[in-house]
Amino acid sequence: MVAEHLSENDIQQYVSDPSACGSQVARHIETCETCQVKAETYRVLFFGIRHQPQPVFDFNLSDLVLSKLVQPKPKFSWEIMVVYLCSFIGIMTILFLCFLLREYFTSLFTGSSTLVFYLFVVIAFTSLVFQGIEIYRNYQKKINTLNIS
Amino acid sequence: MNKIRENIQTDQFLIDKVLGGDTNAFAVIIKNTEGLVAQIIFKMINRVEDRKDIAQDIYLKAFKNLPGFRYQSKLSTWIAQISYHTCLSYLEKKKLVLTDHCYDNSEPDEDSIELSGGKSSLSFTNQTEKDIFHRELTEILREEIDLLSPLHKTLITLYHNEELSYDEIAQITQLPEGTVKSYLFRARKSLKDKLLRKYKKEELW
């Protein structure tokens, strides 16, 4: 235990965050009346500060700022253009391959058992459902973030 | 950790929207941060008529510099940093003092005074007594906080009202963390001494 009284700094730290103080500080405060009084004074002080009224502007800040903003024109982005182009080429390639291999696809499931076929369908469906839920949740979260009313 | 990641995701989503030309997303950013900005402006700027221009200036600066935001802090911390430095420039332009060091170092006689007549803030005989004490305390503190220097007022508010960490406050004010702690210590001690003196004076009456 700390024999001498705690410093003002230790007491402030103890009151604002007891877990950040050493056990010696805590033990001293438990047994020392003088330091307890000081700690209590800081507790009251911090309580009083925390309960100060929150200042608010007496004007609508977002209206004021938005009226001064120059509406930026959505800029043409080459990066997005490249992504669109690659996606288009990718989809067309897949469709072309499907067309070329159409006969192979029709015979793909004829050789396997019904059980394997249904297993394949169930797995595909389940993963689609999970992805759908995830996409919907993300969408809801973004909409909530943008909800300013 | 999840909360930090969520914050960054929300910030990123809003910033992407603003940069894509959606100014409504910027309105969301204003709504989310105007409480913090108001705290800084009200604590640093005393002239009521200047606060409106400063608040507007802060968000116009934020909008202009948004493409340069690098996600090294939360968006709110970044906007608070702009707020603090905009207020600081205003004070410098008006030749006003950000911090003073003229604290009264004389210690009040703590043995003879205890807040609320020696009662703990939580041990009142009835609710009315407790409410009166809290109202009186809030009012006294409001006056005493107003008398602190702009920097100390801001630090006290950011730490105790906005519950920001020392690290975040250091980012906003661009002061070393140790300096923030030291200023906070002095501001709290000064407030505590003034509070004790005030209660002692009232008890003498």
C-alpha cells in the first residue's frame, strides 16, 4: 500500500479510469479518508461536467452548408469503364462457351443419380439464399445510414 | 474492433457517395458530426455572431478536402480537427489567447470543506435535495468552465462530454498526448479548486 497520500494526478486518474491505476493506488484510496474525500470531489466534478447541456446551433447547419456547395458533376471514370468492359467481355465469353458446349451440358446430369443432382441443387440454392440475405442486410444498413429524416 | 471497422465502412460509404456527387450524403455527415463541431465552436468562440460563419466554413473546408481523406482516423475526428484549427485561426486573427497559465495555485483548505455538506453525490436524503444539488452544481460548473481558456474548455469537453480518448484528442489538437494529459490535469484541478472555494464561500454565509 502507498503510505503517503496520493498525488492529485493519481486521484484524477483513479476517478476517470480506475482500471488504469495500479492496485496500490486503489488499496490506498480504500483505506485513506483524506484521499477518499478528494476522489469524491473529483467524482462530483466529473458528474457535473458530464451533465453540462449539449450546445446546439440555432440554425439549420446542413441547409446552410448545402446551399453553398457547388453540386459536383459525377465525373467520368476510366476505371469504372474498364470494369464494365471486362464484365461485358466475361459474360459474353461464358455465354459463347455455353453455346459451344451446350450438348455437353445437357448430358452432364443424365449420367449421375437423382440424389447427386438434388444435392447439387440444394447446395446452390442455400448459398444463393445466404448471399441474398447478406446483400439485403448490407443494403438496409446503407439505406439506414443515408436516412436523414 | 468491430465498431472501428463498422465506423470506417460507414465513413467510406458516405465519402464514396459524396465524391460520386450525392450531396445528401454530405448532409448525413453534417448531421452525424455537428454535435461534436458545436462543442468545439461553442467552447472556443465566444462571439455568438461569428459561430455561424465558422461552422459553415468548417464544413465547406471538409467538403473541399474530402477527396484527400486517407482514413487514418475516423471521419468525425478529421472534421473535429478541421473545426479546432479553423477556430484556432480565428483566435489568432483576432489576437485572442488560446491558453493562459494564470491558474490560482493556492490550495483550498480541503479538510474544512466537502461538497454538498460532506455528503456523497449519491447519498441524499431525498430526490429533491439531490436534484437541487445537481442543478446548482451544473450551473456553477457552467460558469467556471466558461472562465477557462478556450483550449482547456475544449479539452475538458472532448474528454468528458464527447468521451474521446487521449489519442483522439491529440489527433484533433495536434498536440502530443502527454501535453493533452497535462492540460487536462490542470484544467480539472483548477475547476475542482474553484468549486471547493465556491462551496466554502457559500457555507460561510
